[in-house]
Amino acid sequence: SKVPTNCASGNDWKYTADMFRHGDTIAAPATAPGGALALIRVSGPEALAVCDSCFASPSGKRLDRQRGATVHYGNLSDPDGNFIDEVLVTVFRAPSSYTGEEMAEISCHGSRWIVTEILRTLHACGARMAEAGEFTVRAFLAGKLDLAQAEAVADMIAAGNRASHALAATQLRGHYSALLSHLREELLRLASLLELELDFSEEDVTFADRSQLRDLLDRTAAEIDKLADSFRLGNAIKEGIAVAITGSPNVGKSTLLNRLLGEERAMVSDIAGTTRDTIAEQVTLNGIGFRFIDTAGIRHSDDPLERMGIERTYRTVAEARIVLYMTTPQAFGTAETANAIRALNLHPEQKIAVLVNKCDTESPTPPPAEPLPWPVIRISARYGTRIDAVEQFLTSCVDTEGLYNGASVVSNSRHYEALQTAAQALADTRNGLDENLPTDLIAADLRRSLDAVGSITGEITTTDILSEIFSKFCIGK
């Protein structure tokens, strides 16, 4: 049998319908290779019996007779009785386990050989190898998690900073699902009244008051729109807040990037046009992940390669959430600087600061030719002067107060698309009411919004959707 020895992506594994059936016992490593210790999960109706086949404690006790949430020391041997390792086995009894099944977690030394031999032994004793995400699939099917919470498990594993962890934690704890459940209950109440009218259509009876229906639709649509609007922030936090460092050539953009990173990542030169392509690097500031993009300097150039870099700079700036426009004390006082910033055509949601670099000289910075409507920070990227002010500006551009207090923020593109579908269906429902369309058409639009919201938490879903979601999980998760 094929035995995985690492926590690789499930895309390399065949994803089958077996994982949607309870009845067999599965095993897989839950930790990446190379550490001092490793953890192997076993779940299913025969999980403890399988472990008993290869585990022996000094007292001779059997795991399948132990209480849940207890830890047991002993030796683990292969089917021929050859010693493999000293292990600790944690017993979990159904339904009080992650998967809702009988479950055991084997803690062993992190040697690749030891992990592989234990997996081979478990397979020989009756456990098959788990597929990607199968433990979480079982938790979902057992009602331990809804689909949004199951996806949050993967986000928790991938969280690289406090902000992305807060996003995943809120979703995993069920706050986000509770909000969606409330919205769906309101929609379900409306749909049931409309469909009741259909059952009595011959009597021409109206059960749903149209004015109350409009009010409730408007309130629900507003809440869905608010959730959908939070995706821009949630996705940015999950992927890293995009910050474009731009300006004229040779103003210190690469030097600033190196200073923010704390290492020499970008090539620095006095020759204008050295940076011809974008350079992206991730940094965490105050618990928030930022993705800094050093761009090619903006100027007129006859060099085809440099012109391509400048065109890419404009595209990068258009997609960034924050823009740091760098200039020098000499250029700061000219009208060209303000015109160059306006030429970036920033949209209202983008934040920008003007960084006047090379302020380590004694010559004063001339005042601008016109008052600038953007924050101005005088720095020295070379010597690190006032870089802390730049970092403070960056963190101030991200509203994390609600995030850290459990506010629901959408960070999953699947959820965002479902919310957009729900919002459009509600708009169609509202239009149907305004135009006095037949009740069956209005009810169909309302049911469409119900299905869209239900698809987020898994109340309405398909095997294809589940396969797409869980196949991205690591083996053993």
C-alpha cells in the first residue's frame, strides 16, 4: 500500500467516495516530518482494536477498555513482534472525539522510518490510509463541524499571523455560522409563508404580508451585502495586505523594502532603472501580514524592458490596498510629484502615504508647491529614520478592532460567491414583489437565496463541492 510520510497536499491523492462512508478505520500522520515527535491519528469503529493489535502497555491493559481523554504509555511493535518505538496513545471515545468516532492519537519519535513503520503496521492490523482531509470530512458528516467551520480548520493551520488566525478562529468557533444560520432562518420563514400560499392557490389566500416581506427582505439583503463587502478586507488579511512601493527611479524604493524586511532582498544601485520588475515579499507588522511589492520606477523610457516594468507598476498599484509613494526632498516641492500621484488613479478605498526619502541630509525639505491631501512622512530608508512611522501608518490602514473582537469577516472566495448569488436572488425577489409577479416565481427566487446561504455552511451541498474543499487539506487533517 502507498504510505505517506509527510503532510503533503491532497492533490496528489485519489479522492474517492470512500471518505463519505463511515464503517472503515483510517490512519494517517497529523504532523509534518522532521520534528522530534510525530503524531499519528487513527479513527473509526475499530480504531482502538487496531491499536491494541500492535500496542502493549507494561500492565497489559487494553486500550478499547479505557475511558476517553486518557493517555497510555507502552511499546508499539510490528505484526511479527519486532519493537518499533515507545509511544503514548491518547484514547478518545465516540461521540466525544474530533471525528465523532472511536479515535486514538499515537505520539511517537519523529523519525521518518518510525512513522512509516507504524503506518504500515496499522494498515496490516486493519486500518486503511486516510485520504486528504478525511478526518475533517468525518467531523463534518458527524455534525461536529459545519462546512464553514471545516474550512476554517485549514485556515487555522495556514494562519501565519495574528490577524489571519483571528479570522479563522472566529469562523471555527461558529460565530460566523451562527450569523448565517440566523439569516437563513429569516429567509426560510418567508419562503414557508410564500409556499403555503401556493398550497392554497385555488382559494386565493395571502399568508405573507407584502409590506412586512419587503421590510424583512431589505434587512436581510443589507446584512448579506455587509458580509459580502467584508471580503475585500478578509481576503487581503488572509493573503497579506498588498502594499505597492512606487515613485520615480532611484528614490530608494528597494532600500525601503530591504529596511522593512530586515534583509537585503532587493538589489540597490545608484543607476536609475535597476528594478525592472516587481518584487513581492511578506512581512508581519503588529500581527498583520503585509505583502510588500517593490515596483519599477515610473519615468519615460525608450528601453522596452523598462517600459514593460513600468506598465506592470501601474497594474500593481491598481490592485494594491495601500500605496507608498516615494520621492526625494528636491522633488517633493514640485508640482510634478502631485501630478504623478494623481496619475496613479487610485480608487477611494485605497490608502496612500507620501514618503520623502533621503532626509538624513542637513538641507531642509522645501514645502510642496500645493498642499497635499495625503499623509507625508519624512524618512531615511538608508539609516532607518522614522521607519516606525511608516509601520504605524500601515497598521492604521487595517481595521482589526472588530476582527479581534469576533466580528464576522468573509475571507473565503467560495463564501463570497455564494453571498453574491444570495444578494442577486434577494434583489430578484424584491423586484418580483414590486412588479406583483406570481407567488411561485417570487418563491423560486427566495429559494435560490436560501440555497446559496445554505451552501456556505453545508446545509445545501453536493459531493463535488465537498471533494473540491477537502481535497485541498493535508493528509491527516
